[in-house]
Amino acid sequence: MMSLSRKAMLGHPDQFAINSAHAVAFHRGLGNPLYPSSSTPMTKYLDEGRLQAYSRVAYSKPNFAIVANGANHLELMKWVGEFFTEVENSPPSDIPSPGKEATKYYGGEERIAHDSGNAMVIAFPGSGSNTGGAYKPESQVLAALLGGQSNIKWASGFSLLSKATAAYPQAHIRTEHHTYSDAGLLTVSMSGNANQIREASQEVVKTLKRVAAGNVSKEEVKKAVAAAKFKALESGQNISTGIELTGTGLIQGGKPFQIDELGKSIDGVTEDQVKKAAKSLLEGKATVSAVGDLYILPFAEELDLNV
């Protein structure tokens, strides 16, 4: 299964670029690839002793939470009491504990030659979950403001990037905000024709500079706040997502996920906060991953980005 997933990713340069961007941005932890390359020495780590040691760390009380929806509380407590009696109160001190340190953003650049297509990702540090201490709702609003991919079929869209890159229809652009427990990654992904990606990437940076300079209307920011709030609430109302966010919040800081708090925090984002967020991203280190025809796809330096 892992081999098939790896081959599927290799056939999709856009996924390859997102995978690369995470590795460049975070190094370890969130940067570890979901689908390692065939040359990754995995077998040396997959023996009985190592798996047993890892389970002792992963299933110690500080590292996991049990969250249920629609379950009978007494029945749940009964089964938890029966099957989790031998759980250790703290991770064993003689075994390294993965994920003990807070996630750190690094930034940088990676270029990967690929003959099956072209993709490029320009990324910046984003916001963690609202259950942790790294929550920045303005990052989600900025992602909605930039946009790129239209929600209306056969229409170019009305977001800033939709309009800024309308002259490059063979470069498919979308902005996403990847939210994790204590970190996030705001990504602008481009895929398609290499020459058009090159031109469109210039417009992406120009648009971000425009936001940082405050050259966006109050109405555009208001629409972005509404879009970001809708997307966050839509995701949070999903039962599996809500359970996952609650569990993550309990593990990270003892705070369960509250969907009403999420909506209020996004509603409170101001134009000035969005402007400062964009300015901060441009002044800091970007993450740039290019996959495809490296003769054409630009370097970060050519885009006036710090890496």
C-alpha cells in the first residue's frame, strides 16, 4: 500500500511540491514525508523492539486522549477502565519521546526535477489550531483573501489571485491554510504550464506585497473574513474533525475544541491585522518548492523572497 501511494504521489507534481514544502518548512515532525521515497532506510527502524518502545511513549497518559461522540458516558468509562489500566502515567525516561519539542518553522528552498508535469509552492508560517497557543486567525483570513481557485465552474473567480493571474489560464492556482496543533502553513500552489507558472508566481508575490501595503479595499477584507469563517465552521461541524481537534486540544494544552470560539476569533480579525500578517510573512523566511522543468521554474531569489 505504501509503495502504491508513493507511486501515485510521484505522478502528481502538485502533491510532490506540497510534500517538499512541508519538509523544507518544518524539517522534522510535520516535515517528515507521508510517503517516503523508495530509498528511505525504513526497515532498520521497523523491528519488534522499536515498535514496542514507541507504543510505550505514544500510549502514555500525557500523549493521547479518548474522545467520543454520542456514546453512553458510563459505558465509555467502563471500557476505558478495562482496556487502559496498564497505561503509564508518563513516557519512559529511557526512551526518546517524539514530538516533545514545539514545532519550529525554518523555511528555505528545494528544487526537484520532474518530467511528468510542473508545480510550485510558495509557503509561509501559518496558524496553529485554536486549541493551542499558536493560533493566529488573521492567517486564515489572509489565505481566503488571496484565494486563487474559483468556486464557480468556468469562471476565473473574484479573489485577489484569481484576478491577478487571469492572464495565465494554464497555471492553476490555489491558496490553502494547513492547520496543525501547534503550527500552520499557508501555501500558494501553482501547477500546469512551466512558463505560465513562472509569470504567475511573480503576480503572487506582487499581490502579497499589495496586501502588506494596505492596498486592498475594506469590502475585500470583509468578504475574506466571511469566507474564512464559513470554511472553518464547516470543517469544525464535521464530527470526525471536531473529535480530532478536541483530542488534540486536550493533549496539547488541556483545552477542548469550541466551535463558537473559533467563529468569534475569525470575526474579530481587522484590516490592520491582515496587513501586518502579510508584511510579517514577506519580511521573514519563505518556503519555496519547485517540481518539474527547473530550467524555467523560478528561484526564490528571482521572486524577491527571503529563504
